[in-house]
Amino acid sequence: MAAGKGTRMKSALPKVLHKLGGRSLLQHVLQTAAGLGAVGIVVITGHGAEAVEAAVSAPKLRFVRQMPQLGTGHAVQQEVPALHAEGITLILNGDVPLIEAATMRALVAACAGERLALLTVDLQNPFGYGRILRDGDVVKAIVEEKDASPAQRLIKEGYTGMMAVPTAHLKRWLAALRNDNAQKEYYLTDIVAAAAAEGVPVVASKAQSETEVLGVNSPLELARLERRFQLRQAEVLMEAGVRLADPARFDLRGELVCGSDVEIDVNCVFEGRVELADGVRIGPNCVIRNAVIGAGTELQAYTHINGEALGVTIGAKAQIGPFSRLRPGAELGDEVHIGNFVEVKNSTMAKGAKANHLAYLGDATVGERVNFGAGSITANYDGANKSRTVIEADVHVGSNCVLVAPITIGAGATIGGGSTISKDAPAGQLTVARARQMSLAGWTRPTKKK
Ligand code: UD1
Ligand code: MG
């Protein structure tokens, strides 16, 4: 179910598309459900339907629209034509992102095609939840907060919004729903009383953890759930030996694969897929997206790596940062050094190459042991097209040079500081391209006219 408005988010974005750990709430649920081997997955959309349908994906996924939204029972009624007559329907909430596959499987097993299986949770503060009405062990009904008597509101066992139902029964019970309640809605939860009345067994199993059944209704709830999610990811990494300076100041919005003896300082954000080989050390306040980093490499503070689609790769024992920026297609070899305020984009740097201060390398091929001086750049863009710069092995580019691409600097060449180089520079020679220095003897400064 993903048709609701999510009023309390106070956002133009449909609630189920808000992100937790870098993925939309709904995508979390779909990814978990995809592992169940269901014959199909149906998402009920309504509010912001087009945006929701465009944003999520899963195998065997279909959408049905609920317009207008007249309650959870009405929502499930919309998918009745899409359901197989036989089998089990598992109903999940698009705004409860951390529900686990084992819990879904347990619900389906409890249903077994002949019982109505509810997932419930004991809550300190069950306000807003449908309450489970029991007669001993037997579940009789669910009563919504707004319809509950004061005595019923004291019940701590709440309905999580998830159930598994024999589909043939579900179709019959949905057809009989009425909206004569406090909210004038068709409540899915009314099918519990229908089952009890028919003598179909209703079983309620309790969720393992509260985290997996928490829904998101407001920015505050989203942020709280994000923290729980991040803490859980941090714990998994730390159990595998990763040394996080502080698990409370760690954010993984994707997948992080770590070798042994990896150290990560505070306030780092990992996005997409990131691989850190053995002994990698990441300083504080780094942002790393889609990158592969080799063994023993160190990233110092405030390094920003964005591999996007092309990725960024760094070899072993490299030194990056502080304040370095690596963009898509940066491929750095072993022992490369990239220092502060250096940007590298779509360029390869061979083993031992260095750009330590204030430099730009774009669309460049840089040979082994090249030293690229402070303030030097490749001018790769003529306003219309991008061209490559080739800097062969052992070149020394002085400070404040502009290498106007396309251009090749031959092996072992030296480029004098302050040069603007627009023609190929031969190997092994010093090339200087700047005004010759001169001094005027006897020159005096102008003085002010009286
Ligand atoms: C629902 C349950 C309540 C349970 C709670 C758990 C009902 C009647 N009540 O209440 O027992 O404790 O969830 O969070 O089911 N939705 C639609 N179409 C609609 C209305 C809702 O698709 O017309 C979707 C929402 O997008 C959401 C889910 O159904 O994903 C739950 O809707 P919500 O309005 O949050 O239901 P609650 O009132 O919280
Ligand atoms: Mg809700």
C-alpha cells in the first residue's frame, strides 16, 4: 500500500519516495519482498502515482491505482482483479521500510492458506495504532484508535499494518466492507472481525524488533528511523572488524565492502557502492560515492570522491587529501599523491604520479612519477569540445602552468613555471612559454602631479 498522502511529511514528494539510507521507503519494502518468491508484487499507488511508479522497481512488479483514497480496505479492493484466486496475499505498508524478510516469511507460514495472520507489536505508546482485541489467545477484532473506547485505548498490542490472508477469503471479506466508522473509511482491519465471525482462525504473531515495524509519518520519524538503520549498518561493519571512530557519526547510503584493518573516522558519508581494501584509512568528513580504493591507501580529511556512473579507482598506498576532489573516471595508480584543492576528472594517473596543491587534471593521461606543480591545470575545454592531455612518464610540470589540450608532453620533459603550453613539448627538454623577464635600470616610479 503506497497510495496515502503522507500529510504530516508536509512535502511535495510522495511520502513513500522519501529516502532512508539512500533508498526510497517503498524501494526498501520492494527489495525485501522480492526475495520471497511471490508470483507477483502489486503496488497500490494514488497520491503522486506517476512519480511513485516511475521511481521504484522490482521483479514481477505491477501497479494499480487507487483514486480517490478511501481507506486501507478500499486500497486493497483495487488490486482484487490483479490477484490470483488461489494462494496467499501478503499485505505490506510502503511506509514501513525496515520490515525483514524473515518476518514476512513467518507471516506467510502462519497463514498457510487457511488462517488470517496478523503482525502485531507491543508498544510503550500505542497511540494511533489499531488495537488488537483478544479473548484469551483468540483474536476477535482490530479497533482503530479513533473508534476505540477508553478501555480499548489502554491495550498496548498494536497492529503493524501487515498481514497475510488466504486470497479467496480476502476477496469475499473486502466485498463486504463498510465505512460506517469515525473516519468514514473502508478499513482493511475490519476483515479481522469478519474472519472471527466466520470461524476462520486469526493468529497474531509479534514482531521481533520494534524497528522493523516502525512507520514513517513525519520528518522527525524519518530521521529517527534513519539513525536506527545507520546504527544497525555500523554494527554489522564493526562486527566484521571495521573500525569506525564513532558508529553514531557514520552514514552508509548504499553498499560498503571492506577488507581487514579498515579505519573510518567520524562524519563520513558513503554512497552507491564503495570498496575499501585492507588497511585503508579514511579521515574525518569524507564523502565517497562509487569508488574502489586499494590496500593501504589513506584519504585525509574533507576528501570528496564522486564516481557516479564511471566510478573512481585508486590503487594501493596512495595518499589523497586533505580537501581533494575526485570526479567520475579518475583512475589513480599505486602510490599516487593528490593534495589539497586538487580536482581530477576522467583522467588516469600512473604509479607514483603527484599533484599536491591547487591543480586541475581533466581528460588527462598522466605517466609514472609525473610531478604536476601547484596551480597548474589542463585546459581541456575550448568552449565546445573536450580534448585530452597526455603527460608522459617523469615529466615535471612547474607551478601555474596551463596545458592547452589536445597536447602531449614528452617523457622526462620539464615545463617551466608560469607557461601556457599550446604545442606539444618534446621529451627530455625544458620548455618555457612565457614573457621573458627584463629589468629597466634607472626607471623611477611616477609621482603625483601638483
Ligand atoms: C493503519 C491501520 C492501523 C495500524 C496502522 C499501522 C487501517 C484501517 N488501520 O492505520 O490498524 O495500526 O496502519 O501503521 O488499516 N493507504 C492507501 N490508501 C488509503 C489509505 C492508506 O494506500 O486510502 C496506505 C498508506 O499509504 C500507508 C498505509 O496504507 O502506506 C497505511 O495507511 P495509514 O493512513 O497510515 O493508516 P493508519 O491510519 O496509520
Ligand atoms: Mg500510518
